[in-house]
Amino acid sequence: MPDPLVGTWKLLSWRNEESDGTVTYPMGADAVGFLIYSGDGHVSAHLAKRERPHFAHADMVRGTAAENTAAMTSHISYVGTYEFRGDTVVHHAVLSSFPNWSGTDQVRRATFDGDTLLLSGAPMSFEGRTIVAHALWQRVAR
């Protein structure tokens, strides 16, 4: 059976949900992103705020503390390999913009509906609250 994840997915929304039902959009309601699953078992995920301020310098390592903070808090990405297990996908993160995720397994519940994919994470700490993250993706046509 072919792997239903293989291909490129465009982010439709990323929302965080608290146990009391409170919903927030950590990168804004209009966040952007791409998720790529390759046929050889690799994954690349990028999620970001739609509008990210540029650094004053063209040199990427000369950002101010404020510029670096804004860059870090407006984008998350990771790459690695993955395993699809029917209703879950395990992302084996090799590198991540959030260093704590490098070398970890990121487990997501996978729900398909036509050409959309909802990935939901396990409860985690985010901005000092416990949330469940839900990222909705749409398959990109070739």
C-alpha cells in the first residue's frame, strides 16, 4: 500500500488548544508553512508567521538580541525521518530550530479528510500553559 503522507503539504492553520477549550494561534491565524514527506522516509517541516521582520544587516549572524528573539519566536522547523503507523506519524527529528527537539521523536496523531491532513500532538508546555497543537495541512498538487 502506498504511503499516503508522501508529497508536499501546505499549512492551512496551526492552533493550540488548552484543556478548557481556549484556542490560540501561535503564529497568527494566517500562519504559513510547508511539510514535505519523501518517498525514502524523510520529513521536513517549516511553520512561520506570515510577516517576519528583516534584520537591519544582511549578515545573518549580526542580528540584534531583539531581531534574534523575533526570528526564533516567529518560525519553527525541523528535519529528520518519519514512520507512518496508520493513525500516527512519528517524526524522528535530527535537527530543529528548537534545539530541545533535535534527537527526539515527535509523535503526531494523523487524520486524513480527502486532500487535508490534521496532525495533532501530545500535550506539551507552550507559553507556560499545557496545550495540544493541531496543524491542518492541504496536499499541494503537482
